[in-house]
Amino acid sequence: MSSSIKYITADEAVKIDQELMSDDGAFSLDQLMELAGLACAQTVARTFPAKTHRRVLVIVGPGNQGGDGLVAARHLHMFGYEPTIYQPKPGNKDIYNRLLKQCQNLHIPSLPTAEAFQKHYDSFTDVILDTIFGFSFHPPVRSPFDAVLRTIAAPDKGTKRVPIVSIDIPSGWSVQDGAQKLQDEQGGEVPTFEPEVLLSLTCPKVGVKEFKGRHFLGGRFVPDDMVKKYEMNLPDYPANGDQIVEL
């Protein structure tokens, strides 16, 4: 297959998700989160093995992106990692609460405060899984997320930046335009970051065309007819059953 994979617009991405969960597509949100979260965990395992990066800090937003992160935390635990969850602002949907309960049933710890997050970042984190913001993010960056981005993008002097794996779009980037200047609600600058690894879901978005790190695709569930309809030109996935392929 040609390597010229399509980069889809924000509008196309929304339409694809809607079609997948329509009566014709027949996928449920639970199914898509499970598939996405498994792909996230496989991407971490491929790029940062547990032997060297066992302690994964999963930063979880309150939306569907955060749901993917909770699924990934569960799978990472099963893969032999030591995931820890930080929810700057917990979600309140039933699906989110059920996914969090599944992690609690595995005794995956959650950090209760911003102070605990900072301490864990400084001393007990080998790699970050960024599942903070998804398609619904629009600047400015509200509290407490501004403090989180400041920590992981530009840690205090003397603290090494922990490598980051982002999902679909690095948190703070525009799905359409990519990296952008960010401000908090008071007009202060909030730094952005380019993660070491990016996992695009379903199909890459135009906002990550200039991404320079290792780039993977997770979407081994998109029906063939939909691939043709949107002219995705997806690469072949490996025959070993992996849910990801490196672009």
C-alpha cells in the first residue's frame, strides 16, 4: 500500500467517530475506548519497555480522551508496568467512573492532590501517558490544567523533562493547526510540548503533519468501506495481531 496516508481534518474526524457509533457503524463508546486504550498501552510497551520505564504516570482528562487513558492504565498493569493515575479534574460520566473503578480493583494508585502529582513527577515517573485534552479543547487553559502543562512541558530548573507519549493530538495542540501559543485565564503563557511519541487514532489529523517524533497509528477496527469512503489509505497492520503500526 502507498505510504501517502491521509491526514484528516477536525470535521472529518468528528464525522468518522459519529459514523462508527451510528446504527450502521454499530460500535459503542465502550468498544472504541477499549480499542483505543489497548493501542495506547501497546504504544508505550513498544517505545518504552517496562524493563527501563516501568513507572508510567497516566495523566487523565475528564473527557473521552481520559477514558482512553484509564483503559490504557489497566492494560499497562497487565503488561507488567506500574501505572499511576492523576486526574487534575475527574470526569463524572458513568463510563468514566466504571473505568476508574476497574483500575481501583487492580490497586492502581491515583494521586489525590496537585502536590502529590508534582512529587511523583519529580521522583517516581519514567514516562508520561498524556490523555488530558481531546478534540473538545479550546484555549485558554483553565486551572488546574495550566499547572499540569507547565510541569510536563517545562519542569523546574534541575528537573529533567520526563518523556511523553501523547494520544491522537498532544494536549494543547489544535487538531486543525497543530502546536499553538497557549495562555491561562489570566493571560499568562502556558508552554506547549512536542512528545517523544504520538499515537494517532483511526487516522492521523492534519494538526500533527509536522510532528517529528515516533508516530504510530491505532485503528485496526475501521471498516474497509469507511477506509475507502474517506480515502484514508491506511498502512497494513502487522500480521502478529498488534493494534498499532509505526508510520
